[in-house]
Amino acid sequence: MEFDLIHRHFATPFSALAQANGGTVIAGIGDDCAALRPAADHVLYVSTDTLVESVHFFQTDDPAVVGWKSLVSNLSDLAACGANPLGFTLNLSLPKLDEVWLAGFSSGLLEAASRYNCPLVGGDTTSAGTNVLKTISITVFGQATHTHTGFHRSLAQADDEIWVSGTPGLARLGLLLEYQRQGQLEKCCELSNLPRVEALLEAMPNDLQNSALQALQRPLPRLELGHGLHGIAHACLDLSDGLSGDLLHITKASKLRAVLSQRSLQALWLNKWPELTHHVDRETLLDTLVLTTLQGGDDFELCWTCKPGHRPPMVESGVVQSCVGQLETGEGVWLQCHPDSVPTPLQSQSYIHFSQGSQ
Amino acid sequence: MEFDLIHRHFATPFSALAQANGGTVIAGIGDDCAALRPAADHVLYVSTDTLVESVHFFQTDDPAVVGWKSLVSNLSDLAACGANPLGFTLNLSLPKLDEVWLAGFSSGLLEAASRYNCPLVGGDTTSAGTNVLKTISITVFGQATHTHTGFHRSLAQADDEIWVSGTPGLARLGLLLEYQRQGQLEKCCELSNLPRVEALLEAMPNDLQNSALQALQRPLPRLELGHGLHGIAHACLDLSDGLSGDLLHITKASKLRAVLSQRSLQALWLNKWPELTHHVDRETLLDTLVLTTLQGGDDFELCWTCKPGHRPPMVESGVVQSCVGQLETGEGVWLQCHPDSVPTPLQSQSYIHFSQGSQ
């Protein structure tokens, strides 16, 4: 079963891509090892993730979306390092043979692999014994030129600006829309403590709803942007746990404090949703939207720090880049509500408290 | 829990090793990606495997043995490619927090990583939802000089000799001893159809029993030998499914037939167990031993093909290297019982039949 499965769903559909990368992929599926030849003086980057059914995705999820996201989440790690993909390996542990799921998963995975030119170079499929849930492990390899010094989390400097790509939090709105569609919104809001979420979803224009669902189901790894940030960014990471949680990694590693501007975070949303300016509930809805940015993960947008006054890199994808705060001596992640006010420490509980108090 | 777990069992104990490899490991655990810098003009090799509890190892297995073997099985793939290890990633999916198991697993893994200078460069630990079994995925990276042409399975040539290292099948004897110790030998022999196995185990001298248990629990990746085979071997692989099954991969890829010499296979065992020459049941016991070589896996010995008359490479480990057959035009894997007899096709069923008939 195993050999057939791998061939039908992976080796065969992915072989053209591996062949198209013949200069780099010297040996792929079928030999003991995949052999990759990075160009001379290039650095190899590696990222790996495990997704477990019912923890990271659901049995009812479109398997093509699961396939797309499982590779993209790893490609996003490469983007955050300024690296370009070389290839990836896939380990699947399956409780039973589910051809429909496998075909869907494979198609979404292949779509992402093809779009980002990242060949599958090895892996295995194992029967999961008495386990009842699918487990997916992906390891992706990338490279960058040796002149690229890397974007380590410890390299942020005091007075650096904090930038983000896109509209972090959009995927969380997509998730809320999904929960609403399934009649489970109440349960979800208990979890995330988002105030006035039903009013928010109702007020969202159709195109924003579509953007949010797209961000949830088809997030894009910001590989081109990551490359454009060579020589500009000091520290960089991809947003997978919400801006406030992820920024903590940088502040801890660099021993600095991050001060986010609430005005700038609001501007991210007003830019995406201009009609909101005239909405009667504007302030409440903006509070909720800013909370999704701070808490909502899986957008796979980049967050980086750089010297003030740099020009954002030009990228073909035209992704919006916004300055949302700055680094200072100190520690932790703080929010400044108005340009003149004293920043408030942003632990998720205290911010929720603050936010609820401000309604 | 997750962060603590990784730190306690992996990041902390493995950090010295990563630091010792500072020239190659530019970034390891903690950043989005591991960054590895293979020397200029070197080829990167990748191998990955998933192990599921109750399928590939048992809850009752010593976790240090599971840790050792899970890395060694991947290192063995590098050895079969003539590559040296650069580093590895680890993905663990665990049904519950089992500190005792994790500490043991980590210690065995670290022992192998240290012995073979293979730093852990990334990974994750996830809670397995309602899954009841542990799942381990390991991806290992290696390199070789760019002058190394690789040992692809399709590169074997007619008239090549077939060589093996060590005594393939020894780990299967270790497994049989383990089953016997657990009172489950009968069940195991039904599975493998080995004749006279109890008489065999009883006749084994103590030092051979110890070697067999060692081969089962602490197999060694033949990295030095793999490197020594540069410029000598045409095709090479590591023995994980038994000599007859694994040789089929080479014969299929190279469109040749392999003819194994029963005398040479017997000589492997007489070399390891000289007292057997004088045993009253010598022929029957040798038949069973040859069957363990043909069917028994997980020795992680190497099997390679090369031009006749080459000198075996000198390796510090002093591992025995033996010619056990040759390649010819044709297909499949065959056994020649006597130098003058016509070879018999070796599908496992027919060989078992032959062997039972010869008792």
C-alpha cells in the first residue's frame, strides 16, 4: 500500500517539478536520500512543522486547503529568514487509507509547491496503528546568498521601527466567519474574548469577508518581501501567534521593549476597510479589529524591525508595508493608545481588560 | 508546556553540540529556520523517516534505544549515499506528557547525535489530540564533496560484484532472542517462517547472542564505510528490509539480475560463529541463518555493487566486508546453492518453500 500511495499521490504528480529543478535536485524520491546542491557559498535554511488533525486542522476542512497551508506555513518561515525555497520532505501518518482526502491534500500541496518552486524531495507515509488522527510533518529547505547576514531575533536595535506586511488579523476574521457559518461563533468568542464580534462580522463588506476567508484558507508566504528585506531588516519573523505574542520573541531575544501605536494598527484596518470611517460603531469595531491583529495568528505576514527612515522594498506582489511601532530600551510589548499617552503593557489579559473597559 | 519541553529535553542538552558545529550551524533551535552552511561546492543530502509507536517501536521498548535507532536509521541512509551528517530536525507528536520516556528518548538520541557529530537544528513537539500513540519524524541532512558522483540504485553494472558489510540478519536474531525472552517466539516464527529457530537460539554461543542484541538495539550507521566507498561503489543502499528485498531495488533500477551465492552467505555466518562448523545440525541451522540474512531487516549494514577485483576500502571501524554474489543481465534476485548449480529465483515464498524442502 505504502509504495503505491506515495507514487500515486506524491511521486508521480510532483516528479515534473523535481525534474524542472534538476540543477538543484540531484536526487529526489526513491533513493535513500534526497540530494540538493545549493549554489556555491549559499546558506542552507531548514524549517519543520507538524500538524495534527483536530489540533491544527479538522476532519471537515477542505484537504486541499490543509495541503496548501501545511507547506505555506513552512515557506513562510523561509520568508522570515530572507531565504528562497530549495525543496521539502513530507511525512504522513494516517489511521486509514482515505483516497479522497489524500487526493485533495496532494493537490493543494502541489499547488503551493509549484507556485513557489519548491520540489518534494523525500518522505514517507506510515500506517498510524491505532491512532485515530492524521499527522503531517513537513521539513522545508531554503538558501540565501552568503552576503545575507540573516534576520535573527536578537538583532533588533533600540530606536528600530516595527513594520508589518498586509493586515495581520485578517485570517482570524476569516476564522470567525467560518465559525459563524457553522453556528459555533459563540464558543469561539468565549475563547478569544473578542467584544462585539457579531456586529463586526455583520458590518464587514463582502470583499473584506472574501479577503478574510482567503487569508484563512490561502495564506501567502512573503518570500519576495523577505528577499527584498535583505540589508534592511534587523530582526524578522512571520506572524503565527498574533502580533503581541510574536513580538515578544524579538523583545526577549534583543532585550528591548516594543511600543505599538494603536493609531497605526487602526490605520491598517481603515486602509483595508475605508467605509468603517463612517460607521456609527467605528471605535468599538476598531478595538475588536486591533485585538485580532494582536491576538490572531496564521496570517503568515512578516513583522520586521529596521532603522527609522528606510524606504520599504519594492515588491512585485504589491503587498502593503506599514510601520506600527518602535523599539526602545526596556522589555515587553506595550501599546500606546494616543500619541501623547503613556504606553500600557500588553499582556493579553491586561489588554483584554483595557479593551473591555474602553467600550 | 511545549516550549519548556523542547528546552528541557532538546534545546538545552543539544546546545553544546550545535555550538561545537558553529562553522556549519549558523542558526539552530529558536529561530524560524535552522541555517546550515555546507562548504562551497558540497552537495546537500536529505533523509527522513517517521516512527509510530506500536508499529515501529513499542511502549515497552527502552526509550533510549528508540532515540538511538530513530536517528541512526536516518544516518544509515546518509551512509548509503556516501554522505556525512550536517544536522537533523525532530518532530514529536505525543499523546501525553511522559517525562520519563522523553528523558530516555532524548538521552539515546543525544548519544547518537554526539557520536556521529550530527546537531539537532530544529523541530517541534505537538500534543497529539486524541491520538494514543507517539509519532516521531526525523529529517537528517548531509553533504559530500562535489567530486562524489553518488551511489544511485540505477548505476549498478552487469558483472558487478555484490558486497555487504557485517553480518546482515544479526539484528533479526536479536529480535528472535527478544521474542523468546518475552515468551512470544512461537508467534514470531509463524510470521517469519524460520525453521528450527528454537534449536538455533539454543545453540548460539553467548557472545553471538550479545552481538545479536547489540545489532538490534544499537545498530551502527556505516558512515565511514560509505565515505570509503567513494569511487568504488556503483550502487549502494542500507539493508532495512532484508538482503533479498533490498537487492530487488537495485536490480529493478539497474535492469539486471542479482545472483547470490549461498556458500558466501553461509560463510558470513561461519565467520561470525566458527563453532557452528562442528555442530551436528550445521546445515539446517545455516539454512535458517541464511534466511535471516535474506529476510531480516534493520541491521543498517550497507550493500553495494562494484567492479570485480576492487580492494575493500580500509575503515577504522574494521567492519567486515564480504562479496556475496554478482550482477548479470536479466532480472530479479536469485540464489545459487552450489557453485555448479543453476540459480533459483528468490521470491520470499519460493525460497521458504525451497528451504523447507531441503530440511
